[in-house]
Amino acid sequence: MSFELICEIEPPTKPDLKHVRHQIGTMSKIAHGFLIPDNHIGRATVSSVAVAHEVEAMGGRGIACLNSRDRNLLGFRRDLLTAAAYGVDQFLFVYGDKPTVGNRTSDLTVRSMIEEAREFSPDLRLGAAAGLRALPAWKRSADFLFSQVSFSVEAQLRWRESHPVDVPVYAGVMVLASERHARTLAAAIPDIDLPEELIERVAADRMAGVAAACEQVLALRDSGAFAGVHLVPVSRYRDVESALSSALA
């Protein structure tokens, strides 16, 4: 069974795609596809559909993330039409983090987005996010699942064994860029399995987060339990590509 590496791109907060193109060009050596977040952590960014189109134009496979937080039904239909015009046909639908400005709309849910997108076109490939807990029955109708980021291979394997599904599941792996990044993450997601020992390693060595993420990717690949990994390299994408290019060959 093939093992896919889906790399998350850091989308721009300004109208300049130069940094996006550099990420795509660097990570395309190891990535089978790219996930583009949608106003992640509540900040406005360039449209994930537009960036997914840029990925496709550079010869890659783009997955546009769309959240229910920022759009009503009409806005969602606009996004689907725009994506169709651009040739973008793969999506990850999510609820969305709390916005830093403005309010959350309640017009859509991830479930209704999947239903609406299926009605728009049965040829779209649609994904949903899954926490490391009981999986709602309706999420089994998705074409693929991205499981929550975890820093424990054992926890990921336990969840996978306890929640079998017939669709591809991609395990979430994130690079810890610094001690501050790690502690911010731990505070924002109380149930995340983030060992203090790993945080201390990252505090002592700036490359420790990269090494830990790469080791996790390889362990998940060797387990055979997942179709692949959703890798979030944050700002360390050059280091991650360098470390994984030979290991995944």
C-alpha cells in the first residue's frame, strides 16, 4: 500500500504568492499533495481555492480547506463555482478556529457542506477532520479523513485500531518550531498529547522538533495503519524536506 505525504502550506496574509510558490517548489520533492488552510487560526489569508489552483498550475495536487465559520450557503456555493472554474476538485471541510475579528456564522456545518458539495458535483473528493475520539457516523461518508495532530504514535495507532473506516485516513503530524510554539499549542488544545520531554528537547535544540516529526512520519509509515500523513511543517519546511527526502525514497 502506498503511503502519501500531504504537506500543509502556510498561506499568505498579503497579496503576494512568492512564499507560497517557494514552499510548493521545495516540498514537491517529497509531497504527494498539498493542503491549503482557510483563514487558519482566525486570520484572513489568500483564498485556499486560489492557492490550490496555484499548486495545480505548478504540477502538484491541491486540497483546498474550507471552514464553515466564515461563510453562509451563498458564499459556499460561490466557492464551489470558483473552484470548478479553476479546476480544483479536492476539499477538506472543517469547523474553523475562533476568529480574531468578526463573528462566526452559523449557516453551515461540516456535515451540510459535504451534502451541498455532493449535490453540486458527485465527482468532487471531499474530506473531513477527525479528533482522536469517537467518530460520528456521518463523517464516514467522507472520501478521506485527516486525524487530529498528535505527538504520540501510540495514541494515533490506538485510535486507528478502535475506529476502523474504509476510507483513507491521514495522521496529523506537526513540527514544533520552538518551545514557545509548543507551549502555545499545548495551551490552545488541552487534550493534545504533547510530552514535556519533547518540549524540553525543542527548547535545547532548534532542530529537535524537525527530527521528532520526521521520526513520527516514518513510524506511522512503517505501522501500515494509515494511508499517509498530514504534515504541518510550519516555518521549517526547508529543514523537513532535507531530512525526509532520503528517508522516504
